[in-house]
Amino acid sequence: MTPVKPPDNITTLMEARLSTWQYNLLRGAGQLAGELGMRVYLVGGPVRDLLLNRPSTDCDLVVEGDGLRYAEALAARLNVTCTAHERFMTAVMHLPTGGEIDVATARREIYEHPGSLPTVAPVTLGKDLWRRDFSINAMAVSLAEEDFGQLYDPCGGHGDLQAGLVRVLHDKSFLDDPTRMIRAVGFEVRFGFSLENQTENLLKEALNQKALSYISPERRRDVLLPLLAEQVAPTIITRLAELGVLAALGLGEVVTEPMASVLQQVPPAWAALEGEEEGPPQALTYLALIAHWARTDIAHLSTQIQLTGDEEQILRKAVAIIGNPPAVLSMRNPKLSELYFTLEGLSRIGATALWAVQDDPLARSHIEQFWHNLRDVAADIDGDDLVAAGAEPGPQFGAALREALRVKLDEAPSTAEQQLAAALTHLAKADRSF
Ligand code: ATP
């Protein structure tokens, strides 16, 4: 492909593709820097997305000068709060719309050893761009009044965007920061790009050197889980496997065609089994599936990618049920109580993973019925009703109340009195002295 010369100035593009609000914000940000004797640039992801004509919610600014002082001034002008991270010379502003503006001092990063957190020192924009992950993320646009819209592309990012390539900027890039191996796959898949040849060789070399084992579980989690939340997560997982990154994370050697088609079922599973917004993310459904296939030890995985105790429990149960799907799922007309008591306590992760591995529509409809109609059902009586009816509180109460619930589920419509009668009969059988 003939390389296309990058445009010098992309003001027209910015006018066309940004909202008036965003555009004015950038103009104002540039003016403010001028007033403070500094220069500010839009940098990285938002520039890439502008050139790709993709929507971008990020606003990443880089400042030649004292970025923290600039961030404070910008926050004051916008009347928003600003959190500074002095060690990294960065600050983040929280907009009332829920968006964020990230401001960083143009800086270089020195890695003491592979995978360590870098120490940073201020530099010019050019040097700042060269320390970035990939050429497509190493472009900046000036926001200064005198050359607003001027594109800075020292690393050939525009050409790589045109060619659809993800390219690292130097040979030690993946060793300096092995999370870039995972990020690279994210960009490749999200944009339908390919790893540039040498970049792919370097990635494999870094894998051979076990580079991913140098990074902290927290960083592994921070880079992996957002990728598994994307629409294209199934393809990302397949590609991570193909390159050997998944294996390096302890999540299996291969994703076969049938596995890949199960992974494709996760988004429809989430749509079919809607639940509360809060709660463990969809990423965990993918983890449950791949951990099941790879027979990953969940306790080990948990330490590898810093799962919380709750997440670990959820994964453990999900893996157990998909490994041993209950027989009730293949029954034509199971009793509702059977469905309920078999799937009781199933998390959304477990339910979606189980749904995804079932290719029988009947099994899926049972899971949906449990999820939508059964899981929150409770008997119409409680322990107090049993006591009021003369029963002696004791360990049999739990089973008696489940009997009441069984009646409610299987003998609908049932009254509270009928459920109470069933519970009392159960107690009477269990304890002849009653
Ligand atoms: P996304 O659309 O996923 O947000 P992004 O490129 O904006 O993509 P961020 O994680 O927000 O991704 O990073 C912002 C910028 O910081 C990147 O564009 C890149 O220039 C730089 N960057 C991020 N992570 C790294 C890294 N691990 N190593 C070097 N540079 C990085």
C-alpha cells in the first residue's frame, strides 16, 4: 500500500467530528496553556480515534511545562474537581457529565526492571510520544492558539493507521511493560488491525522470556478485565490464545472452534439473563468458561489476576456447574421446585456461562425461567408463622420452610395456609413428638 502523507493540520477534522462542547473545551484548554506560558496537546487515544473516525470519550492532554499547575488552573476555570498524582506527574478532572479529562506532564519513564512501575521525568512532547506503547497511540495535536490542530506524528502512527498495523516503538517495549502484549491484541481486534511482523516476533520473544510473570496481579487485572468487557471479547480471547498470551496467564493453550462459538454466546447470554447493573462484570463469564476448559486452579487464577474473595467464589461455583450441568436442564417439563432447588443461588456469571455452553434451546429456556421467574421466589410464610402455629423452633425449620416453598412452586396457586400446613406436616414427620 502506498503510504498516505499525514495531514499537517486536522482542525477541519476536529470541527467535523467533535461536539461543539468538546471542540470549545480544547480551544479553551489551548488558550489557558498560552496564558501560563506552556503548551498543551491532545494526545494518544483521542487523536487515533479522530483519525479513524471513531467516537472517543477520552480527553487526554499532555502539557509541556508543569502539568500539575496547568491541571489546577484548568480545573478552576472549568469549576470541576481535580485529583493529582504527583509521583506520575498526572492529574484527572471529573466533569459533571461523568467524563474525565486526563492531564499529564510530557514525561519520560524509566523502568528499573521489566514490569516495574516507572520513575518519571519531564521532557518535550517528542520524547513523551516515543515512550508510548504503539505508533497509533503516539500522535498528538497542538491545542495552542498559534498552531491549533497541528498533528505531531514522529513515530509514523498515521501510516500505521492507514496500513492497519499495531507497531511497538522499540525492541524492548514488551519487556519494559508486558501489559502491552495484552493491549496490543485489544487494539488489533478492536480495529481489525494486525500486529506488524517485527512486533509479533518481539511479543513472542517476550513471552519466551516469561515477561508476563514480572507484572503485578493488579496490573494484569487492570489490563485484562476491561478487554473482556468489550463486544469483541470472544475474538480477543481467541487471539490471545493463538499468540500464547492466554497460556502465559494460566488460562489454557488453545481456543478451539467449538470453544470460540461458545464464547460468542456470552453477549446473548447476558442479554437473555438481565440482572442488576452492579455486580461482577461480564468478563467473569469468559473467565469461568476458559478456566473450565483449561482446568485452571481458581485459587491460583485468583492470585494471578487479583480476584476479590467474592469473585473467586462466584467463579468457583460457575466452573463447577458448567463442568457438571444438572440433569433437570434436559427435562421436558421439570417441576419448578426441582429447577429452583437445583439452580438455587446461581450467580449471573454462573447462569450466563451455563446458558452459553448449552446448545439445547430447552436447557436455555429452563435457565431463563429460573433467572426471571424463580430465583427470587420465597414461601409466603416464615419461621414466625411456624412458631405462631405452635411449632417448637429448631433445626428442622429450614427444611419445613423449603417444603412450603415447594408447595408454592409446584402446587400453584397455593395459599399461605396450604404452605403452612405442608410445613407443619413436614415438621410432624420429622419430629413425632410435635
Ligand atoms: P482506549 O480507547 O482503550 O481508552 P487509549 O489509547 O486511550 O485507548 P489508555 O489506556 O486510555 O488507552 O491510554 C492512553 C494513552 O496512554 C495511550 O493512547 C498511549 O499513548 C498511552 N499508554 C497507555 N498505556 C500504555 C502503556 N502500557 N505503555 C505506554 N503507553 C501507554
